[in-house]
Amino acid sequence: MASRKRGSATASPGDSFQTPGKKASVYRTQNSDVSQWGIVETCHYLRGEGLGEHETAFTDHKITGAVLRYLKKDDLEKMGIKPVGDQLRILHSLSKLGHIEEGPQTNKVFNDPIHGHVELHPLLVKIIDTPQFQRLRNIKQLGATYFVFPGASHNRFEHSIGVGFLAGQLVKALKEKQRELSISQRDILCVQIAGLCHDLGHGPFSHMFDAKFIPKARPDISWKHEKASLDMFDHLVEKNDLKPQMEQHGLVLPEDLDFIKELIAGPLDTTVDLQSSQWPYRGRSKDKSFLYEIVANKRNGIDMDKWDYFARDCHNLGIQNNSDYRRYLKFARVCEVDGEKLICTRDKEVGNLYDLFYTRICLHKRAYQHRVCTVIEIMINEAFLKADKHFQVQGSGGKMFTLSTAIDDMEAYTKLTDSVFEQILHSSNPELAEARQILQNILQRRLYKYLGQTQAKKPLKVTQNTINEWEAELAESVPQVGNPGVTLLPEDFVVSVIQMDYGMNQENPIDSMRFYCKTDPTKAIPIHKHQVSKILPENFAEQLIRVYYKKTDGEGLATAQKHFIQWCMIRDFIKPQDGDVIAPELTPLKSWSDGKEDGGDDNLGRGHSNQKAVKSLFKDKV
């Protein structure tokens, strides 16, 4: 899709279809763009639908196409149209306007390898054809994973188009199945735009930038790519003067701009408690709460973003995808739960949702958090940190920004993509020499050496200070038995702590999902894990601790491996899988835990009794 070919489907505006004894066409005016209709065209449409007796009410209240599609029963009653039968006839006719505005003659067709030929609204195409969105062509979806999996070359660009399409498919399916939800074309368009723009804020190498680089480069701020997505969306709209075109297509500003941003990142007022009874959103009222679950679901994580990237990543990585988003679209339905409207699915689909999150864990274990992918991201991050102050891009007003400060200016941030890697690599600036050498080492596969992986008995709260302490302890963990006499330093080690879960830390996301039964599709019920299967996971999160050695000399590597085993013994961490092979002279001295016992009182996993047991194994320890 990166080099896309767009085509427009065509249809004659005067086409109509007849069945014996019944007309099945949608009446069309000369201008099929409903948002452009004036009062005359509105009345013309009413006459064509056999509702001419209500022209006066529409004329008196100056009802034009910009608001025509959003009228409700209460509005019609205020206009003086009292009979319920007339109200229903008018609302039924107005519901057809979606087909007029979104007819195939106005949409553009994209050929996507995952979803096939998808049609997108012309406003979405306008957004796609901006520099701010085109930037996503040059940001890898999976960051450094491409250095390990040759197929993982897909970008945020095609993923964003996929999410925009799927978000539209879900909201349209809900509208078709449940007319009582009063989903408008305006709602649909906002949801599609949010799906399209949800990843605008990603930096070079995707999650590496906001999860590793910014926290180390600017530890004084709390920044995530979702915030940058909102900033970049505002910048995109202003820079490309899209507000008039948004209003032309029926959006109400600034209300709908707020709604789109809330769909992407949640409540704009970050002080609002999502658990409180107060409605935290201002884009849409509580009766449309289900719309907030389509792009970025804060309740259970089951949203169109995940359905697209699971399917897309599995396709490109060559990993089997066990989840099926088509079934989710087919069985999705809105039910009321505790006074709030939520997206639910059929009870028989609970297994499909467990498959969805199992696929997530498989992708993390086999690809996203692959031990080589992890070390390459660590090395790229180190190169970026060394290059930070010496690599500059121009932003608004001609002001220059570094890699880490470009997030403060969207014009500068637009210029940051994965191409930063090549720009540093091919730079002749002597101040970038260290960063350049690290990137050359990556390309020539001179990577930090993997020492092993372990786990604590309980999940630990790990900060950067914790990691610094651990790296110092690794250097000091000199085993008395079989010591080769090589001195190691804290800077020789890299500790990486990886959190893997079902998306909600220790919680089971399916517990927050609601289901309906065939016998009563209006009633939502929870389905607990023990009602599904006895072989589902007991835990929904785990924390992995990986250790790498920076040098490549054989003697130092062998020593570092023994230091790592000894350190695991001190910390009373789980025995590494190759512990008996790496240090057979050490492991018989320790009765290793199988990971089932509770840890000590110390929140870093060190027990006093264990310290005494291993003290004799160390030289020069008090």
C-alpha cells in the first residue's frame, strides 16, 4: 500500500432501481453533497420523499443540509411536527441521506494486503495526502524488529489506514443493526478520522522513541506518543487549512475536533477520574459512550487498533494469527450496562477474544520482545542519546530543535522519522562519531551479548535507579568458585526489564467485557474465566529481567555469564534456563526456587536468609 493507486468508483446520479410494485431507490437532488444543501434543496428532497406537507416547518426553522441528517424526534416536535407517524416517516427518509453523501462516486479505493479493497471518505483522503500523515510512511510499525524479521518492513502509514477503515466498518455495522442508537454520518466520520490519525505522534522506531529514548533524554517530563498524536492532529488541521472542508462535510467545530481527540487519547481533561460517575467527555454525551470503545478502548483494550495490528503484524512476521476480527464485527452489539452503553459480543465469542490476547502475548514473546530485537533497540537508543545534542532539525519560526526537544514543536517533529538512523550513520560530523559507531556495529552485527533471562518471585517496581544498582551489583558479583580473575565494571552490563501482559497489567481484560445471549440480545452479562475453560492462564502478566554484556572478548563474556548466575543467586531470582550449563560449579550450591514460593519482604527480591546462605561464595564480602 506504500505506493498506492487510488481509483474512484462511478455511478450515474440519476440511477434508480425498480422492483415489481415497489420503488427501491434513494431520491437524489442535483447536488449529492448533503452538507451543501440550502433550504430550497432540502424542500426539494422532502417533496421527492412524499413529505411536501412539512416544507413550511423546515423553511420556518431554516433547516439546511448541514444539520438535516442529525434531526431527532425531539427536534421535529419542537418544529411543530407532532404526529408520531409523521416523525418516523421523516426520520426514515433522513436516514437515507447517508447513502447520498457517502455514495461510491465520492469515495477513493485503496488496495490493502490485509483488508482488500477499502473505500475511504474524501475527507480522509485529504488527511492522508498531508505531509504530517505521509510522514508515517517512514516510521516502521515494529521499530527495530525489522533487523531480525525481514518481513517486518510495514509502516505506521498502512496500519493507520487499516484502523480508519475498520473503525468505520464497526460503527457502520452498529448503525445498521441498531437504528435506535441514532448514529449519525457525523459520528461515523469522526470515528474514521480518529482511527486514521491515532498514531500520528509516533517518533522514530515507534515505541522505542517514547518508551526508551524520551524517558532517558528528558526524565523531567511525562510524555507519550498519544499526546503527540493530539498535537500533530491539531498541527495537521491548521497547517493544511482543513477546518472549512471538515465543516463542508458536516462536522461541527470545535466540538467534533474535541471528539476526535478524545477518541484517540481519552478525556482531554486529564484530572478527571474515569471511575467516577461524572461523564468525562465533552465531544459526545453519555448516550453515545460506546463510540469511545472503537479506536482506543480504555475499558478492556478490545478495539480496532489491536484487530488491525495483530492481523497486519502476523501477516508480515509469518506468525499464525488465531484471532478473527470479521467475527467480532459480525457479532458486535451495544447493550446498556449500569446506565452506560457498551459494545458487547455474543457469548460464544468469548474464546475468540481469549485468542486475541493470546496472539498478543505470542507476538510479544516471539517478535516484539525477541532478545535480539531488544538489544538492537537498546543500541539504537544509546546512539540517539549520544547524538541528541548534536543532531538538529528546524522547526517553526526557524528555531532549531534536538532529537529530544523536537516533540515540543510539531513542525520540527514532522521531520523526525526512522531516517534519523541513516542521517547519523552517514554524517561526517565528528561530534556524532560515537553514535555513528554504535549504528555501524548494529549493521555489522556486532551486538551486545545476551547473558540470560530471569524473573523475580514477585513483580517488582523497577526504576532507572534500580537498573543502575543492578548493573553495579552484576559487576560486584564475583563468584569465589572458578573465578578466572577478570575484572568487570558496571558499564559493561545492560539490564532490560520487560513487562508482558494481556494489556491490563495483572488483570484479565475479558473480565471487563460484557456478552449477550441469543435468547436475549438486549441483556449484557459477564463471563468469568472458570466458565470458559480450565486450561486458560492463571496469571495475565509476567516480568522478565534480561542482562546483556557490552564487550565481545571471549574471556570477559565467560566471566560475565558467571557473574550473572551469581547475581541471580544473590537476588533469589529464578534460575536461568542455561544456569546449570553456564556455571555448573555454582548452581549445585544453591537450592533454586521453582518460582512458586512467595518472595521475601524486600520489594527488590532480596531475602536476609538468602544473603547469609550465599555470603560464603564471595571474596572480600562483609
